[in-house]
Amino acid sequence: MTGGGTGGHLAIIKAVKEQLKGEKLIYIGSTWGQDKQWFEADEDFRAKYFLPTQGVVNQGVLGKIKSLWMMAKATKTAVGLLRKHNARVVFSVGGFSSAATAFAAKILRIPLVIHEQNAVLGSLNRLLKPYAASFISSYLEESPIKAYPVKEIFFENARTRKHVKTVIFLGGSQGAKAINTLALRMAPQLHKKEIKIIHQAGEHNVKDVQEAYEALGIEAKVFGFTTQLAAYMKEADLAIARAGASTLWELSATALPTLFIPYPYAASDHQYYNAKFLVEKELAWVMRENQIDMIRALTLLDEDMEIKSRGLMQASQKDGSQKIAELLLRF
């Protein structure tokens, strides 16, 4: 298993490897990014390797040369590791962390299975797609598996919404200034309508946002990082959120209608296209960060959420991680 750099990639590795208990698993990642933080102490892997690599995109000329040199050395190392462990299949989730091992798999003619999290293919996954034994994406019709790896609890918490009694604002554990600002602007109107507020403001913003609600005389559940996100989503009837892949599919699994405000600086604008995938099916709304319209957002409070909620239940498929694990075992 390989890939990562960011939590969005690594969450897929974690979900799938939990379905492969008892199998001989090794992990090859990078010293750069969050790979070590996630898996260095993970005992599900028989062996873990973190190779010195860094991204090539958004680098200057010298940076690109250095990155490619590091990649070449790491690929040579990865070839040796795959031979040493007699690897039968390589599962890659993309990101620069996966490049060396993915290239090594092709050199050794080991089947390469790729999972793409976003509606816009990452640069490495786009390059390797023609050479993959299997390419998995919830957005592509030709994908052998359409179900996104989402924890079962989100499906268990799914319910049909009708009227908006609670709104959840989700800016991620790091927070999103635009969503925080919109939430505080909407708060007096929500309070007037007796609509409850749940707000993930980000670890560094909790104190300031909590004080802002107190100054308005409005009660709100404000938090940064939480392990209770599934329960908070279950409680809500409307979400206003970023459109990272994991968040988008967790909201869908919970059947929670959402106004997406994509992170504008995401690579290839992929958060916008993630949201657009659901908007085109009339299952969500999307608003660019530089075009935030509070009046439009407030009009959603009077909409009947039932059609979108039921549609999301039909669009979300269970057992994504289990199906990917079964596909890997067939190799």
C-alpha cells in the first residue's frame, strides 16, 4: 500500500487495510507529509518504509530537478522493497508519496490498483491511469467500484430530513475563514428562526468564534477537531461545508443536504468539481467562496430537504473499503 501526503489520501489506506486483517501488508510512503504521523506505529503493517521524496508540482526549476532526483532514488529503493517482500499487488491512493512505489510496480510488472478520491484526477494518477490494472473512482462511470470508502456509522446515521431545525458549518479541523464569517453573519437569522447551530470552526479559531457567538447572545456548539463528527452530522438538517472528497461522501452517506463552498486553492480546483458532481444530480448546492451570498444561503432554510435527502440515500453506496479489499485479494 502506498500514497498519501495528506489525510484525504491516507484515510483511504486506513479504511481499506482494516478490511485486510490477516493479510501480509507493507506500507511505503514518504518522509514528507503526514505518512509517518498516520502509520509509523500502525501494527497492521508487517513493515513500513518512509522514503525521502517531495512533490514536483508548484516547484521552481531547481526544486523540480531536486524532486525528480529524489524520486529516481526512491524508485530504485522501492523496486528492492517490492522484491524483498514478494509483493503481489500494489494499492496506490495517489499523491507524490505514491510515485516511487507506483513506478516500481510497473518496472516489476506487479499489478497496480489506483484509487482516485476526487472528481479531477491528480497529476500522478492521470499519468498512471492507462497503466493501472484497475482504476477506482466514485465519479467515473467505468470504475469497477463506485462506492467511496466511508465508515459504516455514517450510513447508520442516515435519515430523511424535511424541515431545517439544525445547521452544521464544517470548515474542517483547520477551519475555513469564509465559512466562519458566513456562519456568524447568518447566526442572528438562524436564532430568530429557532434553528440550532453546530460549528466546526478549526482548532485555532474555536475561542474567537465562541466569543463572537457569546457577543451576539447566541448559543452554538463550537469545536475544532472532533471524533463526534458522525453524530453532529446526524443531528443536522442542512450543512454548509468545504468539498473535500471524504467530507462530501460522509455527508452523502448521512443523507445530509449540503451547500458546498469549495476551498478555492485546491489543486486543479478539485473541490469545486467534487461538489459539481452532486449539484449536477440535483443533490446539493455550490457557491464559490468569492461569490458568497448570505441571502441565497438563507433561502435554503425554507426549502423542503426531503427530495435531496432521499436522493443522497440512493446515490451513496455502502461497503466501499470492503469491495476494494476484495478486488485487491483477487490479484
